[in-house]
Amino acid sequence: MPGFEKVDVDDVVVRMLAGTVPMKLRVSKVTNQVITCGDWEFDRATGAEIDELLGWGPPPLTTGSYLDPSKTELSNPTANSREN
């Protein structure tokens, strides 16, 4: 999966904190640009965590955690992705 185009609500993604600590999260909302998992937001194209207070986001910003696309568990892999 080159990005997170197929990720939808109820899918399970893995947040990698500092690149070493995995944390499974359930997707609660998806828009064209953002994947939301409870209190966390991630860039849909890159998986970079978005946190305005910390200045985190997709390039050119830096981030302290990201979603690992190889560990994403789609709840319905044949369904079309949400485009809200």
C-alpha cells in the first residue's frame, strides 16, 4: 500500500512512536487528508502524525510518530475508500 488511500473507519492501523514503539489504533474518522484515531491525527498521504502543539506534521515538518502501512489491517479490503 503506497499510502493510506484504502484506510476507512474501523480499520486497525499501527502507530510507531519514535519509530520503535508500536501501538494499534482503530480508525474513527477519515477525510481526504486526515486519518483520525481517537485523539490522534495522521496525514493520509504519508502517515505522519499531525500535532499542531508539537509542530508535527507531514513534510516539510517533522514528526515523532507515524503509521506503518505494512501493518494496516483493513476491515473490508474490497470496499471503496471514504472521500469526505
